[in-house]
Amino acid sequence: MPPGMYFMMGDNRQNREDSRYWGFVPRAIIIGRPLLKYWSFKATEEQLERAGSAHRLAWIGQVLVQLFPDTRWKRAFHVIH
């Protein structure tokens, strides 16, 4: 990696655009720093790839029903140093 450049990772699994898409980022344009991971939820690739309104409504329902058992509690509210 070139000096003064950073490799940035996206967090939106299927809809990400990050350094794999647009390359390294110069330090001069990075503003702020990460503070914490506030929520992490278990999902399969298939669930995340579905499209359409019906699938989105079904996904929202699943998240609401499975909120507590499928939340990755060890990752939630993890402070980033």
C-alpha cells in the first residue's frame, strides 16, 4: 500500500462500494474516525440478495421477530480504539 493511503472497507455486504471498487484513499480526505459498532445481525447471503418489495417486507418482519436471538451481541456496541 502506498504511504499515506488507506484501504477502506464497506459494511453493507451486497451494496458496498469500497477500496475494492475505487482504490486506496488518501489520508488528507479522511474526516473523523470510527467510534463503535452499534449493531450486528445474522443473515445469510441469500437473504441479503433478495430484491423486491415483498422480500423487503418479509425481511423487516424477520428482523423484528428474530431481533434478540439473531443479534450478534458480542459485536454490538463494540468500541473501536
